[in-house]
Amino acid sequence: MFRLSELQIARYFTSPTVISVDRDYRGWNGTLPAVTLCYYDHIDSFKANELIQDLWNVTIIDEDYFYIMDFLYAVVNATASNYAELTKFASDERFEQIDLYDMIQSINRPFEQVINTFDSDFHVHVQMVMTERGSCYAINSPMSAVLGKEPVQYEKLPPPLTCQYGKQQCYIRMDLYESTGVLDVHSPYEVSASEANIVTLHKSDEITASFKVLETVASKNLRELSVEQRNCVFNEEETSNLKIYSKSLCLARCRAIMALEMCNCVPFFYPFVEGPSCNPAGFECLLDFKWPIWALHICKCPSTCTEIEYTMQTVKKSSWGIKNNEEAATIESATSSFRWDLIPPKVRFRRDVVFSFEDLIVSFGGVLALFVGVSVMGLVQIAYVIVYNMLLDIFKLMRLFHFCFRERFHRKKQLFRSHSASHVSRAETAELPLFEYFVKMSDDESTDGLEDLQELMAIYGKNDKPKKKTARPLHKENDEDEEEQEKKTETGTGYVEVPMEKVIFGDKQAFLANLAKSVGKRRPSQYNKEQSERDDDEEQANSAKKPKPAWTDSDDEEFEVGDVKRETRHTGPLNHLRTDKSYKEYLTARFQRTTNQPKWADLEQKKEKADSDESDNSDMDEPLLKTVGFIDRKAKSKQLCPKSLYFKRVKDLNRATYSEGNVKSVQFHPTSTAAIVAGESCLATIYSVDGTKNEKLHNVRFPKFPITCGRISPCGTKAYFGSMKPFFYSYDLLEAKASQLKMPVDTSSEKFELSPCGKYIAMVGKFGAIHLLHVKSNELLHSFKQESHCRGISFTADSQRLICSGTRCNVNVLSLRQKCIEHSFIDDGCIKGLSLALSPSQRLLATGSMEGVVNVYDYESIYKSVTPQPLKRFMNLRTAIGDLQFNHTSELLAMSSSLVPSSLKLAHFPSATVYSNFPHQMDSLGYVNTIAFSPHSGYLAVGIKGKKVPLFRLKYFKNY
């Protein structure tokens, strides 16, 4: 038993944590890496000349000028691993008292680079730091602020640049002018110390590096353990050596302490460590001790609990046509750039507590139950019972001693009073009231509580006297009796006699007021009486206005509720009913409470209507208005009816041929009364739209090209057709000429969308890609990337944004100007998105899902939240939503599904109701593939899997 307990204790103090793998990457936020830039040429020549002249009074014409300049170059180029050049100046006394750190700060080259990020509002922190590589500049590195001489608090550290994976393109770009250097890419919460991600940057180089992230996060329970238990330290924890902790900072401090112990000085690479700074002689001492080699073997530090490790995955390096650095130096405009970005991770590590203190207690209980048969709670209960009984016995013993002492004291006191004071006889006590007798007897016991009660009674009696005097004219006899009683009590005994009911309930007025307040009512006042009289008068007047009933039954007034309602085992007690109330009134009130009065039974409304008709008829005196009978004086509503839709099914749109096969695309011409119907039979036909004949105008055949998508340009001069092939067709409607256009990328033209301006085509590619092409040149402008395959796309009216929905729950807003994902939100309740539509008014956004749910959002509100709530959810269709279309006024939303026959619904806005009479139950539409409104919503065409294209005439809209 004890051995098992020792093992559990050892496990709790040595290894209570575990590192697990976390794969829920959809909501992660990434931190961009920090970069430490160290120039090849550290010295600013103008500042160096001024420093030499100020410190040593030497100019360029003196002999020692170049000697001192060599010393400056040896100092600024020294590193922790290579400082042998400084030992040449160890014997020169002129350099003994110089602070090398301050000297480097005064002659260092300034930071004149330009930094751009994906977030234009974020200011990237840049700071000059002293590292083991010398004087450098730290970019996006908050931990580098600790490397200075001034102490820094963790809460005041500048935050690094972060981004959300999958929704933003995370990158930082730095342009360098007339300078080159070495770049060290590391974690923002570490300092530059490793050789893992070193990038050399020369002039005219343009480098793009992508880094893979491996992050380790920690749970909140980990902070409850000590450092020895978890074997890691948080950044904000203050240790014995550092107020802000990182592993690289701890190793750097360890090396500085070793140098201080060896040569009694600290190299200028570590200004945050207190101690005398090393001069050239001190560096000579460190070289003799082989300081950096010993430091690498001795210094050990624990890791941080939260770590970010970056690994360079891909590097793209290009030059601007300059062969070497000598030629670049002759060109003043030659620059270089470095861009680093992140690859979204799918895995990260998590430190968590697997064996907490509660688990240790539970293990103790298990061991006790296994070997002894007693749990920890059983031991606690045993201890509680023992302690409780001991305290109870001690209390009883103390109470017994107190009782014995009190009895002895009272006996002595009674003996003393029997000789010194007179007792109250039975005759006297018989004449006294009960309460006064109780007060008399309380004197013998002499307790403190009764004395306090006597004081309260005296105060009560004094305050009650004025009230009695004011009431004297009304009740004279009672007042005289009360005064006599007061005189008797004051002169006879010296105590105030108060009735028991007055002590408990108070006087009569206060008792009645408190009783009414507790019941929830107020005592009737004069105002309430007047108000009740007014109400009675109004009721009588209303009853006089009401018409008399044609027949009354006298028996109805005789029945009461108590005569009809009986208490049964089903109804229970009838305490909530007034049994003396008329049963007729009870039924009338119950009926009016459940059923509203119909309009035809409202006599007052009928009377008002009759009066208004008379006033209207008074206008009919003019002869013209009497003879013309078709004039309607009441203005008709010009809004679309939200309850029922007036429509008519006319002749099918393609009734002239029925040759398109499985119809996949129906497009109305924007300016002419014509429409293009295309299908999988490799044929596109142009029909005139009139609802009666719908004659064929022209057809185009594309060999071995089953059409899956078709669009007409906004100007109406060209039509575009796509298929599963890696090319698409452009058809000139004016010249009747077709052109085959190849895709610039390896993808099909199965689904695409034209921008409202007519300049761009958005093609849906593979693996979540969306390719943006130029209409005239067929040039690939940009390729967007999202996590899932794109299923629905829609341009905004200004052609500046592209809204995409994929096979997951995310809806992305792509910015064509910034060429990135501007915003992303989660479609409420969606698991797999299929379709999307933006209203022409740019106010409503509709999304359709695999579950058959259509969500309608306020377009402006989607930018305010990642999880916006829809204005309306339509669940009238039970299968996957195949197509969504708004009409030109954004008053109608058509939604369809291709999995069930006749799955087509129309919704009205702004009432957000679905028309129940569309389509007719007798209309057999088949499996709906696509839907389209005419330019002015006069017609609605439905493309189905059969050969037909049903056409509906919407009577509310007058124009084509």
C-alpha cells in the first residue's frame, strides 16, 4: 500500500503532464515569424568620423586615423563566436576606458527599409538590438525589447503580427535600399541565437520564403503546477535570473555569467546582464579560456511551455539581371526584397495535465479501498465523529458547571431578599393584570432582557399619549377610562401597562394598514370612491348604448358557478373560482378571452363605415361621376402581394425544337426579348420570348462539348459556354461566330460567372481554386485559394468583390483589388454549401446548403461578425439546394432542388414569406436544374432534366 502511494506521489511531482496532438485547425490563429536583420556594413561613415574626432581628436589626415578605423570595424564586426580581431588592440591603453556598447550605438547604420504586411492597419515593431551577431534590427520580435539595458515588463511588450489561417494571406514584405545583410528567422518570443533559418540577402535579390509552423500550446491547468513538475516555464513567469523568460534568452544570460566568472567582465553582446563591460583586454582573456566552447557544453535551460518552431519549406530566389555585387554597387537604384509567409498548419502540440492533485487524492482513496476497505471520505467521517463527540462532551461539562454555580447563586440571593424585601401577596397579584404581574415577577429574576423590554414599553407609552389626546373629542368616555388607568399605573407601581395585542399588532390604524398591504390592496380613499362612481356611470351609459337582445332566458341569471362547477379528482380544488358569480358572466368572459370578436359583430365599426359611405356618396352629386362607373376612388396598392402570386403558365420556351437534351443553362438576353437555352446535347438555341409561339431564331452546335454552364455578357453582344473540357467557347451574337478559348490553367470550365462590368470571368477550379480571367485577352489575372471546393460564386454590383461558398460551412468574400480573402464567415446551420446568390439591390445574400436550408443574410451585416445570424431561414425544400436566383427588384427569390420533382419555391421580400400557390399542384415540372428571371421579371423560365423548359408569366410585372 505504501509503495503504491509513493509511486503516485512520485508521478505527481515528476511527470504529471502529457503532450498531445491537436488537429482542430479551423479556428487557429497564427503568429508570423520574427526576422533579425544584421547588415554586412554596420558603420555609418559620417558618424564614425565625428566619433573619432570627438574621442581621440584624430582626423583623416592623421596617421592614427586608419588604425582607429580598423578598431571600429573590429568592434562592430565582432560576434560571440568570432572576436579574435579585437585582441590585436588589447595592449592599447586608449581603448581601455571606452564603453564598446555605447560606441556601437553611436556609429550604427540606421534602419531605412520599408515594411508591408497583409494588414495595412498594423504597425510592425522594429527595434535596434545587440545580439551575439552584433548590432542588428529585430522586426516583429517583442522579446527583443528585453536585450536592452532598460528593464521591460511583459505586459508592455508590443504584440506580434497575427492572422487567422485559411481566411487571410499571412505575409510580411521588407524592401531594402542600398544595403545587404543576413536574415535570421525565429520565433517572436525568442531572440536571435540559432543557425536554423539563415538567409543571405544581396543586392538585386528578391527572395520569397514560406515557413512551416509547428506550435506548442498549453492548457490553463498547467499553470497550477510548479516549474519542476511541468519542466517548462511560461514567458511571463519571473524566474530567479530573468523577469521575462525565453530559452534563448536564458542561454545567452548563462554565457554572459560564465564570461563574468572567467574574466570578470561581460561582453557587450549582453547589455541586459549587470557587470563591467569587456574591453579588448577582456576579450583576449575570454579567448584564452575558450569561452564560447565551454558555454555550449555547460549552459542548459528549460523550454518554454508555449513554443513556435518555424521550418523553411520553400524558397524562391530571383535576381533583377545583375551578375554580382560589384555591378550592383554602381547602380544607385538597385534594391532587394525579402517576403516571408506562413503555410497553414494542420497539426499542433498541446501540453496538458494528465495527473492532477485531484487525481492524486483519488488514487489514495483507491489504494485505501483496495487494501483497507475504507475510502478517504470514510476516514474524514471517522475523524469528524471523534472530534464532534469530544467537543460535545466538553460543552456539556461546561454547561453542568455553569448550572451548578447559578443554582447556588440564586439560593443565596433569595435568602437575602426574604429578609430585606417584602413579597407580593396573592391578594395583590389577583388584582393586577396578567402582563403587569409578569413585569412584577420579572423584578425578582433581574434579567437584562426584561429591563430592556421595560424601557421600550415606557417609550411606547410616552409616544402614544399625544395621539390619545387628539382623539379625545370623538370618544370621551374611553379617554376618561384610559386617563384613570394611566394615573393608576403611574402612581401605583411606577410601570406602564401596555396591552399584549398592542405590543404584537400595534394600534388599530397600523394593524389595518399592514393587513391591507400584506393582502396586496389599499384602503379605500375618497379618490377611489369617486373613481368607482365614475366607472359605474360609464358602464351604465355603455349598457344603454348597447342594443337589447332579441330574447333572454330568465334561468340564466339564476345559475351560479358553484351550482355547476364541482370539485372532482380531475379538476382538483376550485379555490381560484368565485362560486357566487353568475354562470352566464363566467361563460361570457371565458369565451371573450379565447375568441376575438368578429368584425361583422362590431356595431360601432359598422356605424363608422356607414357614416363614411354617406360622406363618399355626397361626392356623387356631380353628373360626370354619376355616369362614369369604372372609376375606383380607392387607390390600389402597387406593391407585390406577399400572400398569393398571380401568374400563368404559358407555352414552353423551347417548344419549337425540344432539342437541347438535359437543359443545364437558361439565359435571357438583357436588351432583346430573346433567350438562350443550352444543354448536354452540345446545342445552344436562341428563342424569341412572347409566351405564345416562342419561335426559334438560331442555334449553335459545339461538337463533343456538352454544355454545363452558359452566360450572356451584360452588353448582350457575346455569349460564353462552358463544359467539363479544359476550354470554353465565346460566341459573338452579332457576327454569329464561335471562338474556342483555352484555359490558362489546368482546369475545366464547368462553372463560371461573368462580372457585372463585363471585364472579368471567375472560373471554378480544382481543390478550392477560383481563377480570375480577363474577358478580352483571356489572361489569368489571379488565382484565389480557399479550403474547400467552390460550388457557388457571385460578383458584387461594383465588380470589386467575389463571394464564394464551398463544400464546407464557410462563405468567403474575395477582394479583386487586394487579391486576397477579405472576409470569411460561417453559414449558420450549414454543413455543406451548394449555391449562393446576391440580390441586385446589394442588400440580401442567400445561401443554399446540402440540407435543403436557404439562409438569407443582410449583406452589410456579414462583415461585422464571423458568425452572423440570418434574417430568415427557408426550410420548404427538404433536399439539396441546386440553384438560387433573385429577380431584378430583389422582391422575389427563386429556390430549387434537382433531387425531387417539382422542387421549386418562390419567396417574397421584405415579408420573407413563401408563396403557397406556386407552382400549381397540377403542374409537373420534373427535376429542376436551373432557373432564370427575365430582365424585368415578366417571365420565369425553369430548366429541367427533360427536354422542356417551362415558362411562367408573372402578371404583376408588366414588362419583359
